[in-house]
Amino acid sequence: MGRDKRPSASATVQPVTSLFLQDNAIKTAKYNLFTFLPLNLFEQFRRLANAYFLFLMVLQLIPQISSLSWFTTAVPLILVLTMTAVKDASDDINRHRSDKQVNNRLVDVLIDGELRNEKWMNVQVGDIIRLENNQFVTADLMLLSSSEPLNLVYVETAELDGETNLKVKQALTVTGEMGDGIDALAGFKGEVRCEPPNNRLDKFKGTLSLDGQTYSLDNDKVLLRGCTLRNTEWCFGLVIFGVDRPSSTSPTIFGFLALMCTVLAIGNAIWEVREGSVFTVFLPRDQEASAALSSFLSFWSYVIILNTMVPISLYVSVEIIRLGNSFYIDWDRKMYYPKSDTPAQARTTTLNEELGQIKYIFSDKTGTLTQNIMTFNKCSINGKAYGELFDFSGQRVEITEKTDRVDFSWNRLADPKFSFHDHSLVETVRDGNPEARAFFRLLALCHTVMPEEKKEGELYYQAQSPDEGALVTAARNFGFVFRSRTPETIIAMELGRQVVYELLAVLDFNNVRKRMSVIVRSPEGKLTLFCKGADTIIYERLHPSCNKLMEVTTRHLNEYAGDGLRTLVLAYKDLDESYMDEWKLRHHEASTAMDDREERLDQLYEEIEKDLMLLGATAVEDKLQDGVPQTIEQLAKADIKIWVLTGDKQETAENIGYSCNMLREEMKEIFVVSANTPEAVGEELRYVTKK
């Protein structure tokens, strides 16, 4: 939906619910020169303490009820309001500067058949823009083409989700053919239909209609605003979305104050009715003043008299202490991280007291407690375990840095950084063991890793998940080298022989499926589904003939989990040609549907991922970060409850728990909740609490 002045790129972008006409300017600042004073005062008086002192000052202006000068409240209140306003103004000025900097960034936009520099704020839906390496992504884009082979781009999403691993995106082949040809891009005519803007970073549903054909668009074809382009010389994208803009003083004190004033006012009314007339000689009152009116005025008088229950001087002192504590946090040497020259930074003056109120910490495990650097450690293939060393008496030998490593010099494409110590696995693969070869063939084909090969033989893998990178690297060293991929093919070197597999379908991994599959056709025409995933998920889909092998593999998995390793189970299935043709038609219909796409695809995946044949299991190590056990120990001393979320097996989770001091040997009441429904979990918890 380009502007009239940009007829060269006539792509139409239409969300399925409505048409979004958005510019691309952001505005995070809260105030401007004219709205600062009223809006800031409004926000400050929404705080209960400020509103109370303002109300108290108003009461002190009424002579009938006030016994104190209004200056006693006005001066400290104005001081507090002024300090807060200055801080808010400073923060908002910084936001204005940041907004201006972002909105005025320049990007190349295709206008009238040529690339012109435009400010970010002027980019609109339907524009085609050009990005270069290390540039921020200007707006939500559908990737059209890139400088990399196979139209790949690598993006860093740390600004969005905190992940520092590069993610790989790939344009459709039909748009990638345009390359950087300005004439071809200027003549691009298509229609994108997609879901409205939302806050889901990992899902996208849309279709591209081009030359009478409909192509499915998913998250791998989209670059989100805020990402950074890495390791990619240039790319072109179509803008599909612009910017979508859509602790205080305890109330208990004020409640107690109101209660006290009410009791005293009621007492005043009773005294006025019973005894007040006797004292009119000494305390004259208006003839029209009744006991009820006197009691009402007394209530507000007591509010003023008892204002020391909420002392404004203490309130001012607390504000100053908050400001001072925020500086102490900034200056704390123990919170300084020298490796990245990063000091602590308190972005709010209330941070110290907010931290003091923390009772629970909810944490992810991978990348938070652990280093997120995975190494292939052990594996089980066809019931035999590899990765451990034993002496002549059958006792396990501890592997250290001095232990002899496997020599992979016979493989010119091996990764020199890869370390493995069990020589028997290499011998098994090179001797032609079919299960071992199928095992590493699966690891080389079933993944989302993208390769870089700047020089012949120098391979670098860009993996969205460190687990996948470790497994593909292991397959590479054992002779099954993932070399390159297109949307239609995967090229691998198998023990020195190049093999081109036709890629028929990728059955994506997600947190519900807990598995990933690919369907490929070998050069000999053999159709195979390769699948890897969590043991409980894969076991449910195995052929009954695998029961004995499953028992042996399960023992190995339990041993690996007991060592704190992350495990995956590998399986495969040979497919029939006629069934595959029919399944592919249904898969294309489901993948291009705008309604119930995920549900329809899940049904197709469930249908084909059955009666799998078990190959074995992998075990990957992810070491704890430095200082994790000591940090958790200190948090526990502060009586902070810690919850850690992990998708590992129970045994792995328990091992990690002991390693990082969440679980300790002196704990005698550790129990495991193994139920799968809310009702059953509740029943187990009730049983434990009764013991």
C-alpha cells in the first residue's frame, strides 16, 4: 500500500482484519512544553501521599477549622513536587532526544525507480527498503532478497528478547531471484495478506500472492523492527507494518488517621449535646451552630492537628534518601562487570525499596543460570553408549584436559575446536555401521542451522539454538558434514561423498510439539522422515518393535540426566511415495490458510509422525555460569524463594538444582510432583503438606 509518490513498488499489504495506514515515527516521551506542568502535576497528585498533603493544605486555608498555618505544609510539598518534576523533566528530555535520534535515522528507500535516503519516520507500509550490515531494521519487513547465498540474512534480536544468538531468516526463492536489481524490485507487484500487528515475536501468519501463485509466509520470512542485521552485506525488504502506537505510603496509615478523627468527632458531638451548653459562657458559639455542624468541623480540625501521623518532613527525607540510594547503586563496585565495562544503573529512585520487597524470583535456566554454550558430550546409538572411557578393570575413567582427544585429521572439513575422547565411536562410523551412519545423517539434516563458507572448507554454522549448533558440529566431525541448503534442497558431505537431498517438508519445533522433523528424498529416491525431540514425546510415537531398544536407551538417558546433561531422542521413518504426494497437497493447503493454520498443520504433523523407528539419543553439556551457586546461596539467606523453569528431564533438573545450590544435601523434605493435571498436582501437594 505505497504512497502515490512511490509508484515504483506497487506491493499491497493488507492485514486480514483491517487496513493499517501507519507512519513509522515513534514517541516514547510523555510530555511536551505545553503539557508538562498539568500532566506532571496530575501524575504526582495521583500518588496518595501527595494528594493527602494537598488536601491538608486546603483544609489549613479554612479559618473555621485550621489551627496551623498553611505554610507548614505548602513549603515541603512544593519542595517534593519540584524535585520530582525536575527528575521527570530530565528523564523526558532524554526520551525526546532518543525519539528524535531514532526517527531521524536514514535508510535507503526505493522511490521512483531509485534508492533515496529517507528518515525512519517517513517510511510507510508498502515501501521497499535496503538495509546494510549492522543496521537496525527500520520497520517490520517481509524479506525479499539478500546478498548471501540462498537469500539468507542473520539478525540479532537482543533488543527484542534478550537473545544474543544470531537468528537466520530466508527469503522466498521467487522474491530472492530479484537480488539487488533495482528495475526488478521497482517492478515488483504482489499482495501480502497477514495477521494484524501483535506482541508475538515467534509467530507470523501471512501469504504472498504473486503472478497468480500463493506462497506461505511465516516467521522465518519476516524481520521485526528493533533487530540488527549481522554478517549480511545487504538485504531488501517490504514494509508490512509501521509502528503500532496504542509503591506509595501505606493506605493503612490514612485509614487509621480517618478512624481516629471519626472517633474524636463523634466524641465531640456527644460532649456538645450533653455538656456543651454549660460552657457557652466561656466558649461562645453561633446561635445557628448545631452539635452536628460542630462535630463535622471538628473532624477536619483533628485531621490538621493529627497530621503528624503522616509527617511530611519524613516524606521529604524519604525522597532524598531514595535519590541518594540510587546513586549508591550506580557507584557500587561489587555490581560493576569489568569484562564489558558495565556498571549498575538505577533507572528509578525507588529501585532500592522495590528490591527490598522481592519475595519470589522466577528464572529461566538456559542462558540465565547456564552459559548457553553447548558441547556434544555423549550419545547412545542402537542401544550402545558412547562418550565414556573405561580402564582395563571396567572402571570409569575421569576425562580431563590431558585426556587424549579423538584425531579427526582424516576429515578435512572437521571443526578443530570440537573435542571428543571415545575413539570407538569414530571406528564404528568408519567401519560402516548402518545405525551409526543413520544417527549422524539425521543430525546433519534435521535442524534449522545455516552454514557460512567464506573460504573453501572453512565452515561456520549460524544456529538459532546452541543445542542444534553442537549436534550439527558433532555430525560434521564424524563425517556427515552439513554443507549448504536451499528452501528445496540440503547438501551434505557423507564421509567425503557429496549427497544432495530434496527437502520436501520441515515440521517445525515448538514448545508444545517438543520435536522437529524433516522429510527428505535421497538421490536414490528413498523418502525418509527424520525426527528428534524429547524422549517422552518420541517414545509415544515409536513402532512397537522398538520396545526393547527403548528400554536400553532409557537407561542411558537416565544416566545422562543424572550427570546434568541435556538429552534428545532420534528416530526415523521410511515413507511411501503415493502417500507423500497426497500429504504434500494437504500440507500446502494448510500452510497457506489464514484461518486455523496452526491447528491444521498440527493434525498433519501428528498423522505422519507415527510408527517411528528409534535410532538413539544425544547428550549435550551446558555449564553453569560463574558465581551462580554463590548468588543463589545469598538470595536464599535473604529468604527469597527461587523458581527455575526448565524443559529438561526430571533427573537433569534435580542435578542442576544441586549444582547451583537451589537444592542442598541438608534438605530432608524434598519431594517431586509428577502429576500432569491441575487437580492431580493439587492432590499431591495436599498429601505432602499432611505428612
